[in-house]
Amino acid sequence: MTIRPLRLAPITALLLAGAAAHAADPLRMQTFPLYQGLSPSTTSYPVAVELENDGPDASGVVRVVTTGFTMDYPVELPRGSRKRLLTYPKLDWSGGQYLLITDQGRLQQSLSLPSSMVIEGGISLLMISDAPGDLAFLRTDANRGRRRDQLVMRDGYCKPNEAPTRPVGYSPVSVVVLGEGSERISDEAIEALKLWTLAGGILVFSGGASAPVLNDARWRDLLPVTGFETRSVAGSPYLSQAAGMPAPSFTIQSGRPISGVTSKSENGQTLTASRAFGLGQVHVMAFNLFEEPLASWEGRRSAFTKIVNPGDGIRGKQLLQPFLQESSSYSGGVGSPYASPSSPVAGAVREDPFSMRLPSTEKVFLILGAYFVAVIPLNFFVLRKLKRGELAWFTAPILSLGFAGALFNSAKELYGAKMSSAHQGIVIGREGMPEGIFVGKTQLFIPVGGSYDLGLRGVDSLGVEEDQYGYYRRRRDTGTMEPLDVGDVRVPNLRTNNLAFRKLVYRQRVPSGEWFSIEQSQDGQSYTVRNRSPYDVSDAFLRADAEIPLGSLASGATKTVKMTDALADSLSYRDQAFERLPASNAVALLGTINGFRPGPQLGQVVPGRSKIQLAYFAQEVAKS
């Protein structure tokens, strides 16, 4: 009898192969961009990582490596665990590498972006919704089918239960629209969205026949409308005019606009309401352009863009860009560590290493060249002529010490300088919000090499620019910092050589909720400002209906100013930090905050090199 080999069906073979792979590799990792349809930008972009472990308990890190960016995310993977991790790498079109490094083995996976995501320019809108695709009517092709004056917009989507819980997760977008199911967004994601809006984002709510998100108490301090009720509307002249075509009948969630907001009403029914929220904006549309009958109305694109004006989201980013720009020199008062020594800041030289210079490349090579000429050919030639060649054993070390002294003398000021830091940026806060946000950068000078903990707390994102030894060599790579992301970014182990300069750009959450209060008198002719913070404010002014100078506002001080003290000319345009501050219906305290130290807690702060701006907004101006 002939025994034939067992032949397995193709499906059975695949199942067995999968089971074998499963048994051989108990650690598994999958990565995918969080937002459907949106391309990465120069800022951080959320990428989800799904981890599984069917083997022994494992612990380690997920290491993300992209161009100029490295970050470790600590993970614990007990046997049988399934975990989901959100990472925030800085991505370009080349994607990146994800490594799972544990005590039970390691995995590596490339993150490649779909070609459909590679879109440059335009405005990115994100909808948090169970119904992806609802914003497709706003989409425009960057090259075809649009007028020259028409905004290029692209739409992306995220499920409510996957919404990022940190403000940095929304940095790739200018507008966030809360759609179907957004009432299920987590508390942490709501706080992140509020901070993102405070720093210049545009947040959009919709009404319609049913809008549970409008009655969510977690949004109460942000909404410009209260007391929503369902109403039917037989067309709308306002919407028809905005769209350039008649609007159908539709259902709205009508409410009462709060004091000071901008609203549009017809027949006693509020159709739209908008308010400034810090540097950002909040819009409520009582109707729903994503449900029938408005979902099939041809005028909804024009209506949406005129009500929301997505281009305003770009202006918010432009205001912060100077504070985040990774450049070889700083503007606005903070100098390059290799700035010209002919214009040092006031104060002793030893207290300002950022105005000093290491010797240039040309000078170093000149000294080394002179050394080799003097020690070898010249030294031996002269001694041979004198017939005293044996003295080379003494003259060579002496010449070496002399040239070493000359090289050291060219950098002696830096060798004598102390560990120092200089900070530049802006603190954005709002009365009643537990946290505000700092956006800016820090220069560090570390004279003695070693390992240092930067003492970072509440840092949401981190970028690095390094200038090494004053030469024309730069690296932008967070890998040299060995950063850890544990919900916020920490740098416990910065390794440096002697005379190291570092430049960091970052966003940091700060506990600014109780720092200041602003009250308006009953007649509306004066304001009282209380400084409850531990910091002094200089060059302060109130921006209300006009700009009223406050001068200095010391910690614990209270000042009352009158509208009659308002300046005829705009004061904010005298300071570059507030030049692009958008017009707002919210009262704001603006100035320079002194004593506040963001980011790294290393070394002494150099006098005259640091400048932190303050933009603090009243929640609502209380009547006193």
C-alpha cells in the first residue's frame, strides 16, 4: 500500500501557520495614525499603538524614532494583557520606526503613511464623531476645482472614545467639530480641547433635532449659549444670505446667549453664537449641517465657512509660531549662545554665557597649525642648528603647554561661567480654568559634562536644537535628551560634554487658574485687577473696549483703573508679542510676568536674557 503525504487545505495551512507564529512571538505590536484622512504636520501627530502579550510578564518601553525625534514610552505588559497607547511623534512624509524593547524580547515596526495623507498646505479640520465623512462637503482639491481665493480645506476624523487626552494631540488641526456621539468624549479629552482652544484653536458645536453635547455640564464654562430648547424653523433669511441660496425648513436647539458674545437671532430664536476663548474661538450653530434636511442643502459649505471662518485658526497658530520656532537665534530679547560679543547684555560677563563665544573653527585650526609647525619642524630645526637636539625633550612640552594655554585663553570666559538658563515665551491663562499653557523655548548652558535631570513637569511636547562647540554643526534630535513620555514629557538623564549649549522648544501646562481676577464696576467705567499669583507683572495693561495701562502689578497687589485712563493709541502694537493678538470680546490682562520659571529647572536664570509674556483672560467680567 502506498502512503501518500497528507495534503492540507490552503485555509487550514494558513490557520496553522498563524497559530505557529502566534506561539513563537507572544509579543505583538500594531501602529496606525489616529486621525483618518489628515496628513502629519510639523507639530506632533497622534499615532496609536496596540500591544499584546501572551507570554511571560514583560516591561520596557515603546521607542518612537522619526526624523529628528526620539521618545520612549514606558510600558508594563503582564501575561495576557492588551493595551493601547497614544504616542505623539513629529512625523514627516517618511514616517518612522516603532520599537518595543522589553526584558522578554523586542519588536520593530515601520510606520508608513498612506499616499492619500501626503497633502501639503491648507487648513485641517477634525471631526470627533461616530460618523466619519460628515465634513467631506468642505473638502477642496489643492490643485483642481477651486477658485484662487477659496480656502484649501481637508477633513479628518476621530472616534469619540479615541479622542486625545492631551492638547498636543490637536496641534495638527485648526478646527475641531464635535459631531455625532461626541458626548462620550472623556473628561481628560475635554480638558485637553479646552486648553487647545485657549491657545488659538476653533471649536464648533452643532444643534439640530437632538444634541446631547450641548447639555453636557462639562462644557458649561465654554459654551456661549445656555438653556437649550428644540424649535422648528421655516427657513432662515440669515442662512439663505450666508449661502447665497434659499435655506429649507429645519430644527434647531435654541438657547439664550450669555452676555458679551456675538450672536445671530431670527424671530427670537438664536441661530448662531460665538465667543472668544483665550486666543481661540467657540462657535455654536443651533442647526445641524450634518443631518437632513440641511445635509443635502447645496448652500451648507458656504454657510459653514462664513459662520466659522476656518482661516481664523491659522492666525492663532501664527501668533504662537515665534515662540516655538526652532532657529539658530532667538528674537524678542533672547540671544543666540554664539551672538556677537560686541553687544553683550547688561551685567557681568560671567553671568551671561549666552553672549560669549567659543573660538571659531578657523582660530582653532590656526592655533593647531602653528603648534605643529613650532613643535616639530621649527623646534627641531633650531635645536639642531644650535647642536642641542637633546633639549627637545624639554622644549616640546613647554611649547605644548603654551599653545594649550592660548587655546584655553580663547574660551576662558566660558570655562568660568556658571550653569545658566534663559527663557522666552508666553503664558496663556483664563480665570476659572485650573490650568493654562506656556508656549516657548529655553536656552541652557552647562559648563561641566555629566548627567542631569531637567526637572520638567507638565510638558506636553518637546523639541530640541543643539549647537555643538560653536561650529557650523547643528542637530535637531530629541534622542540626545533621552526623553520619557509618562503622560507628560520628562528628561531625567540629559548627558552632555563640557561647555554644552542646548535649546529646547516646548509646550507646558501651568497651574494658572487662580493667578488673577478682574472685576468691572456696576457703571462699567472702571476695572479692579487682583494679582493672587506669586509673580510680579510689569508693563501691564488691560485690553477691554480700549487699552488701559496698569504699569507694574506686584504679587498680592490690587489695582483699580478707569476707562478714562484708556489710551487713544493701541498699546499692544508696541510689543511684538501682542502684535497679532486677535480682536476679542473678552477682557484680557497683558504684560510681562517676572519670576515665573518654565521648563528646565537647571542653573541660574540670566538677568536680561529671559522674557515671559502674559495673556490672561477674564472668565466673565464680574460686577463689583
